[in-house]
Amino acid sequence: MSSNARLAEKSLADSAAGLRIDVAVLVPCYNEEHAIASVVGGFRAALPQATVYVYDNNSTDGTAAAAQQAGAVVRRESRQGKGYVVRRMFNDVEADIYVLVDGDATYDAPSAPAMVAKLLDERLDMVVASRIDREEAAYRRGHRAGNWLLTGVVAHMFGRAFSDILSGYRVFSRRFVKSFPILSGGFEIEAELTVHALQLELPVGEVATPYYSRLSGSASKLSTWSDGFRILWTVFKLYRAERPLSLFGGFGFALGIISVGLAIPIFITYVEEGLVPRLPTAVLSTGLMVVAFLSIACGLILDTVTRGRRELKLLTYLALRAPGEERRRS
């Protein structure tokens, strides 16, 4: 065990001293028979005080049996999609600290104590594992480029706080999990988790962790193009919902500029000759300006609604205890 790992475990033990901290490791799974036993065993060793929950998402192989044999609590979610599984796990499992990790054995279980200790010591609500690949095949170029692009888009829209927004390895506080309204059903769940934290300006952190290739016999369920577009579309929808004034106001401002650009030559001709020779252009310019004002008005109205929703999310979040305020042992 490295010195960093020993320090992390000591910090975690010191943080838990005198407290009863329940840690739950949540593993969404679909056809991971070859890898799930390694994942369960790794996290049981790294976090011996934790309960490992494996949620099987309609696997057609022996995933559930392998997980149960490895010592996990196995449950099932019939709706297909990672987002649905995470929603079910967040609803069902009661704990103080939640560790969410994929069941493909690509993430580093020994990094979990450091992530949990960081969350407790710094009183954070989410700690994301920033992946550092140990093998060339671990991180496909398409996935790497897509992650870089989406991370940049999210940073531009909501602010930069993470270098790896699509990481499936995260640690959460109870108040984050129980106040998070999950809407997505697929792999876009990671983007939704990130945007939720950035939108509410929650205290978050990031820890660099190793990232490994899949085990022999295990295949990725992520499609570079189709899932990439779905994630990008999800980010746009979240931007529309959380930043309506920026979106609709920018659209209206652009239309207003086009309208003025079309109107200037017409106005100059009218001043010089007293005529409006290009009537269709004048009508188009007027119409664009009307749409511009309507777009800005919609943005203002939706921004008021969004502020109300944000306040409700914050009130729900603040009603739950913060990290470090776990129940005292009786």
C-alpha cells in the first residue's frame, strides 16, 4: 500500500472517529459477469465498513449471481438505462456517504478512501474521480475527444470545476443524493450530476485516479457517437432549463441585430427619397424585431420560473445534514 493510501485511510478513520458513518457503494450493472466480482471484492477491501450494492439492469449473463457470490447486496431495476438504475439506487439506499462506480473494473477501488476522506475533511457534496489512463487501450480516442469537448461545453455554459465530467466514479454526501432530481435515463446521467452541482454552486472536488482497460471478455456498452450526441443534447436541454435568459436573450439579441441590419438601408432610402421600395424586406425586418422582443420576454419569464425552481432545490438540499454532521454512535 502506498504512503498516500495509508494517509487517506488514516484521514478517513480520524473523520469517522466517534461517529456512525454509513458508507454505501453503488454499482449499476449490465452484463458484467466477467468484471463484477473483481469490483465487489476491490471495494470491500478498500472500504471494509461499506455495504456494496449491485443493481442488475436486465443482464442476460451471470452478473447477478457473480455479484452475490462476491458478497454484494444484489437488487434489480427493470427499466433499461443507467440513469434509471442510478435513480432507483438513490431512492432505495440509505447511507451517509455514497460511492457510485461502474461495474466494469476500469476504476481504481483503492482510491475510494482518499475520495471519501476528501469529502468528509473538506465538507464537500461531490468528489469526482478524474481518470488518468494507465494503458493506451483504456481510454479510446473517440471517448477521450468527446469527453474533452463536452467538458469544454459544460465549462463554458456553467463554469469550470471539473476536468472529467463523464467520469462514472464519484462520491456523494447524503444531502446531494436525496435532493438530486434525476431526469435522464441513460449514460447522460454523469452530465446531469455535474450540471446540478454547478448550477446550485455546491462544494465539490476532484481526485486524480488510475483508469484501466476492461478485463478480458468484458465489452463497453457506450456508443461514442449516439451516446455522445445524447449527452450533448442533454447538456443543451439543461442549459435551456437552467439558463433560459442567456439562451433566449442571446437568440433575441441576434435577431434584433439582423432586423436592424435589414432596416438601415430601407430607412436611408426613405429619408433620401421618401419611399419604401423594398416592402417585403421591411416586413421581414419588422417581423424579426417582434420575434426578438418575444424571445427576450420569454427568457425573462422563464428565468423567474427557474429561480423559483432553484430556490426549491436549495431548500430541499439545505434541509438535509451536511457532511461531517453524521449521527453520533449511541
